Amino acid sequence: MPTVVITGSAGLIGSEAVQFYAQRGFNVVGIDNDMRSVFFGPTASTTWNRERMQDAYGKNYRHCDLDIRDRAAVENLFREYNNDIVLVIHTAAQPSHDWAAHDPHTDFTVNANGTLVLLEAARQSSPQAVFIFTSTNKVYGDAPNRLPLVEMNTRFEIEIGHRYETGIDESMSIDVSMHSLFGASKLAADLLVQEYGRYFGMKTVCFRAGCLTGPAHAGAELHGFLAYLMQCTITGTPYTIFGYKGKQVRDNIHSRDLISACDEFFRAPRCAEVYNIGGARHCNCSIVEAIQLCEEIARKKLKHTFNPQNRPGDHIWYISDVSKFKSHYPQWRYTYDLRRILEEMYQAQTERLRSAPAQSRPAPL
């Protein structure tokens, strides 16, 4: 039976992929050992999402509590399904700049070594499978900060007429910039995925994503910008803005729109491709603008403070140019804008907070 292997399957993008392919009748095998709770604490645990998927998709979904760094376990799993595996969607990662600096060995082994383990397992057992990797715009380091930016009332913007006015495309250099240790480990994985495509002829792709978001995001202070911002607004938890007066700009893509892009690639794969993917000009905001919208939707004021010190390597302005992907897959369309994303997030978080045990709820400080 055609099988889809999804790593990080209880996380934001992984669970969206589980839902997408289980509902279409594929046999879905999820790999997730809830490392997110190790990285960011119990309130960031994805156990609730794993249980939801197991209840919802029954025999179409098998959950494997494996560490992607465990070579023997991963290779045994791939051998079990062998050529039945038609697609691998690799979303598992250590996703935080700050956490990576706290424990560089774990960050690198999860992001780089874990990706190598999966690639080699796929090459040995399922070389015909499409391999999709959720990379990051942090592979470009802080090079975007050298662009000519203009400070406006609520955001930074790029100079009108600049070649990247539409957004940053894949031509931006990955060299001579500060990536953060997280960016370096993800870049190592990104290059491995490309190399397995070029060297071994595998159908691989790196989606270099902006901010990924959606209602299943277990937001934490160190990762999950919009989800954590909405959580703080709802619960009254103080929020700290780091640097740039809160005018730093990010584009945001809903998990469903990203998985629909993944499916376009799966149905017409290419070899060793790289695409910048994100909300682009369709869906982007500064932190100040996001706070205003969160407060409007939640009908509550956010308690926030400014720390003038920006995080090392943090982007001042990043908007993705997705024109390369759209030129290869012209049927793909966005279905979520920023307001719809935040409204859905507000509803989902409010429902989860109501049903969560009191001891596991985020509490105001």
C-alpha cells in the first residue's frame, strides 16, 4: 500500500501532512518523540496532537516514538515498508536560534545528523520515494540585513525598485553572513538533501520557509512567533519584543498552504530542487502589526515590553519571493491571509485552553 513517512508528525507541519495524506487514503507512518517538550518545556508538548491524530485516522496512521538520530531504528522502519514508501516529508527539527546556542551538539545532531540518517535510509530502502525537507530562510544567515531598508511607522520595508522588492529569491548568497548555530545546522541538512538529489539522482526538494504557522502550532517563547503571540494575548502572559522597535517583518504561511505546495511537488517531482516558500507579499507583518491584530481579534490588550537588544542573526526584514515555485507549479494558490490565520489560531487556542488540565495551562507571570 502506498506509504507516506512523516517526521515531526505531531508538530505543526507534520500533523497537517498526516491529515492531508491520511484523508486521501495513504498509509501514513509518523515519527515523533515529542522532543519539542524537551526543547521548550511541557506547555510546548505535542502529545495532545499525536493523540488527536491517532483517534482521528485509526488504521491509516501509525505513530512511531522514534528519535531520527537513531540510525538502526530508522533503517529498520524503512526496511519494513521498503518500496511501499512513495513520499518522505521531513519536518522534525530543533527550530530555535537561542536553544541551539544553549546546546549546539543536540541542535546539530537533530538537524543535520538526523537528516542524514533519513536520507540514507530512504536511499537504501526506498530510493524511488520523493523526499521533501522543510528547510528555513535562515540558511541565508543575516545577509538580508544588508539590504537597503527604510524604517516606516509600523515596519521596515525595502527600498522601492530594489530587485528584492517582491521578496527574496533563491539567488541570495548563503556565504559570508552570520547564520546562528541553528541556521548552520539547517544549512548542513539543506545541502545534504540537495546532494542526495544530485549525486544519487533522488527526487529531493528543500523548501526554504519563512514563518510557518497554523492552529496546531504549540507556540513557545523561543519558537512559534504568531502562535506564542496569540497565546500571550489570550492568557495575559507578558511578551517581550527583542530589538528593531518591533518593526521587524516576517512573512507567514499557513501549514495547509505549505502542505499543498508539498503535494504539488510530490505529484510532479524534480531532482535536487530548492524553493523559497512563505507568505510572500500575500501574507506578512511586523511584530507591531501582529500585536495590533491579535489584540483586535482577542479583544484584549497584550502586556508587552521592549528589549532593545536584538537576537543575534535575527532578520530585520524577510519576505519570500515564491515566483520560482509558482512558475514550476502554476496551479498552486494561497488560501490563508494573515487575519484568517490569526482568527483560526485564536479559536483553536481558546478551545485547547478551556479543555487543558489547569496545571498544564500557560499562566500569566
